Amino acid sequence: MQKIYFSYIKVATFSGQTASTILIKKLLSGKDYVFQDIYLYPLKRATKNKMLLIFDWILNTFSTIPSIFSLLFTKRATLYINLGQGYFSFLRILWWYVPVRMMKRKLSVIISLNGHSFVSWSNTSNKTALFKKILNSAKIITVVGNVQKSKLVEIGIHADKVKIIPNTIDSEPVNQQFTLNKHRDISSKPVEILFLSLLVESKGYPEYLEALLLLSKSDPKLKMNAILCGPLIKTKHCTRFKTIKESEKWIAETIVDINKVLDSSIKVRYIPGAKGTKKQELFNASHIFVLPTQYPNEAQPLVILEALASGCALITTNAGEIPSTISNNEAIILNPITPENIAKAIKTYIENDEMRMKKVNSGLKIYNEKYSLEIYQKNWMQLFSYCNESYRNIPKFNN
């Protein structure tokens, strides 16, 4: 029985980084593994009192001490860390990780990188130097794509240490008959369009709504039901709207503008978020999925995989690890990212059945070949076995 300690962010909403870790635990449960969590806590930035904010973080963080002591006194343990990319992310790991490594020098450590911001860092910056020291303490570093691996090799991480393990999603893909039925006679019924993500400006939701407004005015005869789905999030990268309330107001007003265009058959509605069965129903009902992201920390969006597995025609970008996830065979890749180009891509999919179905079928095929639950499970089982010294050589992964 192998004991694995999982250190990852405990979030109140949704985080793809956290979701990927929880899925590993779910897939490996009952497979001769015992798990224990060492949570990493975010700062509750909604708390206006800074002293209260820091005190709350310290209190939560100290609650992990029993798990840390357990790690210290467990023989042949494996530690998995889902590492964030920022000084605070490093701090919430290092305060306990440094003494643990000093006392357990033979500890097998896996560090997973799901974020993408480190790719843009200067190779000679202090942040990169600290990042490299943390990574070099691990036995294996996992990333989700080629861009991330190339950057790590560039800053001096040995290539053999870095393993590409793409993400997956916790649901079964549809079959080809389902996609055929869904996309049959699309011109004779309202086309279902979906944007589903955290609503961060740079994920492209403003451009998405602006594209729908353009279509409602230029092509009012198009029959479309469009959905904008996700909770509004304000980050340091958001510059267009000053507050979440301002974003909410703009979304509401823009949706009203689209829906009131005379003689238009394009209708839009906003859903604050969807999980589980409700989210799967939205994907299964959608013909076209749109994610015009320019998000600086974009790596391998789980919603892209969900769209592939649900038989959606994709409209997206070359942000982050999307180029190592899909190609022009599976999606319309926007360049540049503008409302006009999004509108054009949506119209192209509606008017060209053959092209749309070709991309949908290619997307379903690549999902089954590279991103299935079975492949993800096998990759992680091999990796943990290697860390437990069951493998003499680093295993080859199915990616």
C-alpha cells in the first residue's frame, strides 16, 4: 500500500488546477493507494481588513500541521504538489516544504504545473531562480504540454525530469451517432452556441457577446440560442471593467441589446455557473463552443476537453497549451481575436456542414486517443509506481 500526500489549493469556487488533482485521487482510489491532503489556502481577497485576512490565512494554514507531521514520520511516502506560480504560491509551500526536505532527503516528490504564467518569465529573474530551485528538488515534474516543457528545459531543468501528462475530464465522451444526431439539419433549427468558463475579461466573454451583437444586426435571419455561462471573476489582468458590478451591468445591457434587435432570431441568456449534470447538459446540447481566450495563465483549459468529448464544434485561440492540445483539424483558431472574427467563425460553422462535422469527428477522435480517463489513470499509476521504485527507469507515458 503506497501512501501519497497531496498538496493543492483548497478553493471555494472552481479551479482547474485543483480539479485535476482531485480527479487523480478519484481515479486511483481503491488501487492500493492511501491518500492524505496537505491543503494550500488562498487569501480571501474579499476581506477588506488586511489584518483579518492575514490572520484567517495563518489560522487555516496551521490546520495542516498534523498532515505535515504525518508526512515526516511516514516511511516510503510520496509527496505530490500542485504548484502555483507566484511568490505567495511559493511561500505557502516553502514554509513547511523546506524543513520536510531537510529531514527527509530521500522523499519522492512530484511537482505538477497546471498554470502557464512562468512561460513568460525572464530566464534570469529572481522569481525564475527560486522557481527552478523548488522544481529541482522534485523527482519528477509534470506539465500539460510542449510549451511548458520547452520553457523548463530552457531555464535549466533536465528534460528527463519533465513529463507531459495532459489533462482529462470526469465524464464519458459521447459517441459518433450522438454527434451525428445533434448536428443533423442544423440549418432548420436554432443553433446552440455556448461560452462556458470563469468570466475573466481575458477569457474573451466581452468579444463573444460583441460578436453575437454583430450577428444579430448583420444576419438577423440566423436562428441561434446563445449562452454565456460562468461566475464573474476580477483579476489583475482585468482592465476593461473596474469592478464586478460594472461587468455585470455591461453583460446585462449587452444581452438586452442583442435580444431586442428587430427581426433577429438570435437570443442570448446568461447563466451564473453550472456544475455536474447541468454543465454536461449544456455541452451535450451545444453545437458550437466558443472560448476566445487570451488569458495570460491559460494552460490546457478543461472546457476545451469537455467540448471535444461532447461533440461540439470549437472556436478558440492559440493561448497557452491549446496549440499542443488541438489543431486546425479540430477547431477554428482565431487570429486575431476580434468580435468580427468570432462572428465570422460562428457563421462559417453554421453554413458549412461538411467542415463542421469533419472538425467535430476529429475532435472526438483525438479526445479518445489522448485525453481519456483511462489514459490519464494509467499515466498517474505508472508515475506513482516509479516514485515508489517499482520502475527502474522512468516510464513512457501515453500522450
